[in-house]
Amino acid sequence: MEETSKNVVKLIRCIVCPTGCSIKVIGKDENNVEFEGYHCKRGLEYAEQEFREPKRILTTTMKVDNGTLPLIPVRTDKPLLKEKLKDVLKIIAQKQTKAPIKMGDVLIEDILEMGINIIASRNLEKKSA
Amino acid sequence: MTTIFDVLIIGGGVTGCCIARTLSKYKINIAVLEKDADIASGTTKANSGVVHAGYASSREYIRRNLCIRGNKLYSQAYEELNFPFIRNGSFVVALEDKQIKYLEEERKRGIEDGVSGLELILDKEKIKYMEPNLTEDVVGVLHAPTAGIVSPYELTFALAENAAMNGVSFFRNEKVKRINRHNYVFKVRTSSNEYKAHNIINAAGLYAAKISKMVGLDYFDIMPRKGEYILFDRNALHLNKILFPIPTKVSKGILVCPTIHGNTFVGPNAQNITDKKDISTTEAGLKEILDGGRLLVPNLPARASIRNFAGLRAVPYNSLEDKIGDFIIDNTDVYGFINVAGILSPGLTSCFAIAERVEEFLKLLGLELKVKENYNPIRPKPERFKDFSKEELDKKIKEDPTWGRIICRCETIPEKEILDAIHAPVGARTVDGVKFRCRPGMGRCQGGFCRPRVIEILSRELYIPPEEVTKRGEYTNFLVGATKDRLIENIEREEPE
Amino acid sequence: MKVYQADVVIIGSGAAGLASAIEVKKADLSVLIIERDIELGGITLQCIHNGFGLKEFQEELTGPEYIQRFINQVMELKIPYLLDTMVIEITKDKAVYAVNNEEGLIEIQAKAIILAMGCRERTRGAINIPGFRPSGVYTAGQAQRFVNIEGYLPGNSYVILGSGDIGMIMARRLTWEGCEVKAVVEILPYVSGLLRNQVQCLEDYDIPLITSYTVTKIHGKDRVQGVTISKVDRNFDRIIGSEKFIECDTLLLSVGLIPENELTLNAGAELSKNGGPIVDNNLETIIEGVFACGNVLQVHDLVDLVSAEAQRAGKNAIEYINTRYGKEIDSQGKISCFAGDNVNYVKPDFINKGDLSKDIIFTFRVNSPDRRVQIQIKDEENNVIYKRKKVYVIPSEMVELKINFSKLEREIESESIIIEVIPRPEVLIEEDEVL
């Protein structure tokens, strides 16, 4: 039997439950890996996702024209690829939306053609004259 | 500036402003130059705020006599200028029997020099009744009922406002760079302006020696001596009396003292330093004052501290007299140039007496001092939300809605008081200016709630964008830009031409 | 002077104020909410990150989304509220005085008062950091308010003191707005907030977490120019020689929250060790008809638990009005609740003996983290009247216990009980790689 040398490609800390298992991603290369150190199925699923395609929900603000406040909090309606966060932030920074706005309104549709929308996180009224 | 002022005062601390106000009754043209963004920015705003009854120094020191005289003048000034002040009395505390003799001697000297009401109290029960927080180790106190506490910066604002009401011009952000003299007229050059005057009063605090040297008078130096303080929440400790330990040669010692606004502080220590801009507090210093304060008040609520700060005393070394630590109030050899330097403790107490002396010097210099017909010594008491009854408040808000918008929760300060602080003569132009005039940010949340509102109000009233609102002048901005500015800058930087 | 009358007046329209108001209105009693800010919602409005609502709605929402649901209900139920109105006094006979710029001074006469004023942040002065006093020192919540609501950046490069959730959230927030966060400094030897935030706010952005260090000096005469951090020993004393300087133009402090009980004291209530008012199992203070809930009672970590607590306060206020208001009812006696081993504080401060047949909700925090513990309640004779296992406890997570003593068939004969958290007697503590 051949003994293949294994490296730890990455260490992932599971955030699914408070135990916070340290999950090792082991393999010779990035395409052939095994996971070690998880204690439940959810942890394994999290580690797999986090290793291959880490995603995050982005929450930030967007400038508002004519609202009772100068900014409205917004979020991505689905988790976004971590590597795209910066680009999305830049697009949002350059945009200005108009009041009145209702929570859930789509303010940027299909951002970067990823099938993800930027939606409003609250209602915002128009500034009274 | 083409006006030739009769009197130009360099320095907008309590000394300079008190001189300005005292002289403002006369038909003369007066100006005050202050290097910082606001008056009362130096030693004036960072001291113990004590109006001493007498002063424990040798009778050869003029500061002793000016102190005793100055204390008496506070009563009339208080009636006229309406600044926060109360004569609550002080204890010099003896913790050992052998210290009682010192207290007896001080009492005797004080009575001889005209300090009224001095009494030696050895009855521990009576002492504790008068000041319950005092340590059980007390064996006796020297009680001076004419001692009091004042808000030194609010006093300075009152002085300046009254002076301005009576015609004195104030110029802030004016740092004196050079002084020339030609044909009995002084030309005072600042970074962007020139002022002319027949007489100059040098009340420049820590920089008085520097100013004096500009006219060739190089006979004294000012050495900064740092004093650190810790301020405690008024709910945690309430003191009746000002508590002094037995003083040393170097300083009056570490006091535990009530403030006029109901808080308590401990401090100051005394550390000679060289950097005149070093108003930092230190770990060792804060420990020193807590330890020192605990000798007088064992249960100092260290966990209830609101703030720590430090001030620098302007300690004079007079080489002509080889004397350290006495006021230098001289009608100098440079005709028309009066030094008012080294005004360390009891400078605050002495301010009105010092102004009297300067008045005398100006008379000797031949300046004609005729009283104005329309001189008004009264500076009305600033209206405070907390002083009104419920009925009065209701009426006031209906007359002016800015009384009803509370900006500072901790101290209950409405927008109106902030607007008054900004629009008063020599009014606030900075967040600290607002804070020191009407208190938002002095409470237990230290501006946590009110800071954005105060910045907004200053921005609106001064017609400047919020990013330009400062804490206390140049380089002390709070905000660096609008929320998306950094991201947009990064985008612009990355974008190829 | 304008006088408002209501069955219940609620001070504060954050998560606690809104949830309790809705509860009271649903019982058909009249309610008035008093809010000092220009809109309803409280501090949750500026918490634009997600992680809220998992318990209350089984969804993961942002702060504004969470509170918007309660705001919507307030609107639907047409609950009256006053904005931009500051309560300035609660008298000893429960009269509430407030001011706003339209109506002047107003008096609110109510049968019951619910205190929901939330908390404030611990400041630099309160923790006595020596140094200069330049501009550029903020508390984390203050910075959050500027960035998310007012629309301004407080600085360009930051050091954050305190690795609680709000400190870590702000680290990410500022990074997302293009600023540089140099480090998060934590005085304890471990991170103070959730692991999830450590991963997604710090590790994701390579922001160093420096534990067992604290800020020992602030530099910069006009504007912050940097901070000195020093290592601390087990007693949190500075280790001389361990100083490091970090250049930055802003220091953010995330060093603790203090319940805002100025008005509570004003009204004559008493505070307990944790800074909140002394309450019984009905969340009623020692003043009859005055209830407290949310951060003003005890600092919470999860807004969901605030809403639940506030709903209980609302229900109890309703019960008070319907059964006890205006009547002389004899108390059947009280059982004091004390904090024992490894417990920092316990709420409620006492239980009414007459309520022992009801569900009683205890909330507490531990002093130090521990794993595989046993929570115990003992009476004065040291008898264990309740015990429960827990996998881990940590100071940053409030523990909630719902106990019905009569269902447990437990008589409490003593005048006091004590809650303690001890290591499980039967379990050997193993070395843990991860903490």
C-alpha cells in the first residue's frame, strides 16, 4: 500500500454551533481533500462550503436622495461569494437611491449578474418639505 | 488693522479676560489676542477651581496678599457677572497631632491678614457632621468659610462677554510672533495680522516669558508644572467642603474637592516637565492622586470616574529677585509693557486683585481712565433649563421651541442653551467651546449621545460642513468625510486614466 | 401644561419599548410611547448587520429589518407615540414629565410605567486611560451611529479596544467602508464575543486580534496619532516592558455597556449590582406599577430575548392594572435571589412567594467561562432545589432558565435562594485545543 503524504491545506473554524470545532482540510492538492475534526453533519457541510465557495451576506448602507436620513441600510438578499464583496461594495458606494423606500425593495437588481439583489433593510420616508 | 488700541492684552485666560473686563469700564480701546481657537483654553480650564480664603505662603510673596484681596472681590463680581460660584468653605486637614500646631499658626496669620471666619475645629463629631466623607483619621481641621468653588472657564466666559458687551474686541486664533516698537506704538505681528497698541499687557500664561523676550525683557522663565485630575460621577460621591491636606513646599497637595456642578475631583499632583504642550495624564500620576486622595477620603469611588485630565501651572522663576513661584506683575522698563506672568495658584482667586494692580500701573503710565457713561457691569445670568420651574419651562418652550429639544440627556441641556453659547459675544466655535459654556459632553456618557447633535448644530449655525467642526481648533476635527468617501477615493485611485 | 393619560406609559421605543407596547395594546389598554430620537426603533436601527431574529422569527435578519417588523405592528395597531420627546423626570408618585419643542412641557399620568431606556457605553474616562485627550476617541456605538445613520466617517485608520461583538462588527463595518482597522485589542486572554464574528469580521480581513493586551496610553495632542498597548497579567496589571505602539488616527472603545437608570433612580427605585433596577419575578421594580425590561434592566446579547422579556413586562403591567392597581394587596413575602459561585448577577432580585406556581424566568451571567458545568439553585440550608447541566458558559452570553417550582414539586421554605455554576462533579475536564 502506498503512503501518500498529506498536507493540511486549510484550517476552518466551524461557526454553526457554539462548540466551534476546528476542522482540518487535508489533501495533496486542493481538488482532493478530506475533512477532519468535525463532529456533526452540519459542520461538515459548512466546512465544505467554506472551503470551496465561501459566501457571506453583505450588509452595508447606500446613499439616499431626499430621505429623512442620508443613508439606508441594505443587504444582499442571498449569500454572496466572498471574493466578490469588494466589487459589490464599490458598486453600492457609487449609487444613490431615492426615498420613499420600503423594506425589501430591490435597489440594485442582479448585481454583477450573479442573481443576487441588493435590498433595503428598512422603510425610509421622504424628507418633508 | 489700523486701530491703535490703548491696551492690547496678550492671553485670553482668566487673567487676561479679567483685566479686559476691569478696564472695559473706561473710555479706552481694548483688544485681547488669544492664540488658541477659544479663550480659557490653557491653564484656566484645567485647574482646581478653588477660590482660596488665604494663602499658605510667606508674606513676602505678593500672591498671598492678592489672594486675600481677590477672595473678597468675588462677591461683588458674582452679583454682577452671574458665573457659577459658591462659598462652601474649606478644611485643611490634620491627620496627626503634631500638625495641629501648623493649623494654629496659619489661623493666626490669616486673621492678622484679614481673612475672616477662620476657625480651628478639633471636635471630630462636628468635623464629620460638616463633612461626612472625611477620613476617620482626622484629628483637626482649619475651617475657612470664605473659601469657595468656581467654574474657572465659565467665570472667564462671563468676564469676556461682559468685556465684549462694553466694547472690548476679542481675536482668537491669533498667535503673537513678533513685537516691534516705533514711536511709542507697539506693533504686534501674528501669523496673519498686525495689531498696534500704546500699551501691552502680557498675560500669556505658559508663554509669558516668550512674549516678554520679544520686547527684550528677559528676566524670568516659565516652567510648566503638571497637575493631573480625576473627576467622579456626582451620584457616587458628594462632598460639602474643599479638602486640603497639609501643604508642602512644592504644592498645596492633593485635594479632594467638590465642583460647582456637583461632581467631585481628586488632584492635582505636581510634576515639573519641560514640554509646554504636554497635558497628557499618566498612569503613575493617576495612581498618585488616587492614593493621595484616599488619605482624606478613603472611599474614593475609583470605579465611578467620568474623566481624567491634566493642566499645567505656569511656574515663574524670577532671575532678578532669584525667586520661584511668585506672581510677576511688573510695570517694566519697556514703557507701556506690563508683565502679568507666572500666575500659578492662587491666580484664579487673585484675578480681580491682579486686574486692580494693572489698572494702577496704567494710571502711572499716564493712560487717562475715564469711566464710560454707558458702562454696564452686569452680565445677565445665562438661562438654564435646569433653573426653571415646570410652568416656566412650558411657557419658555412655547415662546421658543428650541428650549424643548433636549440635546444632552445626562445634563438636560436643550438646543437653546447651545445656540446661546454659540451666539454669545466671544461665543463657542468648537465642540469644546459648546461643552465648556453649557456642558453637553460633561456628563457620564461623555458626549456619547449628544456629540452628533452638537456637531450638527455647530455646522448649521457656523455655515461649515460637519467635517470642519473641530474639538478645539485646528487639526482636531471629528469627522474625516462622508461615509462613502473612502470607497469612492479607492475606486478613483484604482481606475486607470 | 398638556397632560396625557394612558394606562401604560413606555419610556423608550427600542426593541424593549416596542414589544411591550404591542403586548399592552393587544390587551386593549391604552398606551403611550415616549421616544427621544426622531424615529422609533432605538439602537437596533443602527445595527445594520445580520444575526437578529433567529429565535423570535426563525429567520436571520438585520437589526433594522428586525425592528421594522415591530414598528410595522405599532403602526397597524395605531399605538400613540411621541418622538423627539425627552422624559426629564419621573416623580416618586409616578408622574412622568417630558419635553418636546412642539408641546412644551407635558405630563403623562399613567397607571403603570414600563422603563425601556436601554443603556449607554462605558467611556475612556470611566476606564481611566491616561494620555492626551485628542479628537478621534469614540465609543464603538458612537462610531456606528456616525457611519450608519449620520453618514460620516469618524476616522481613517483604527484601533479597536474590546473584542465584544460590537467591536468586531465595527471592525468589519469600517473595513467595508474602505478604512483601515489595524488591530482589535482585548484585555482578556480570549475573544469576548462570538466565534462567528471573530471569523467573519476579523479573520476574513486579516485584522489582528491581540489578546491579553489593553490600551495604556493615547498619543496625539490634537488628533489621535496612535496608541500604546501593553500586555497584562492575570490581575490585569500592566506588564512593564511589553509596550507596543500602533499608529492610527482613531481609537474605538468597546469596553462595556451600562444600563441607563438616571430616571429610575429619580423615581425612587433602587439599583442592583449589575446597574439595573431591583425587580421581582414580574419585572416590577420596588415601586408599584413600575416595570423594567431590555437593556435598562440588564445588558442583553440577543435582541430576541429583549423582545421576549419586554412581552413579559407588558403582560405583567396588564395584570397589575387589572388586578392590583388602586388596591391594597398584602404581599405574601419574598424570596431573595443571590448570585453564588461563578455567577456575576441574577435577575430577578427576588421572587414573590405568591408567584411560586408560575413560570419564573431567571437570567444571569457568569464571571468566567467554563465547560461541562452544572447550574444549581440552593436554599438557605444548602439543599439543591434545582439543577441543570450545560455544555459551556461564557460571560458574554446571558443564560436564561425557565423554572416552575411548584411543577418540580419543590417547596421553597427559606427566605433566600442562591444560583451557582459549578463544574460537573462526575466529569473529568479534558484539554481542549480550541477555545
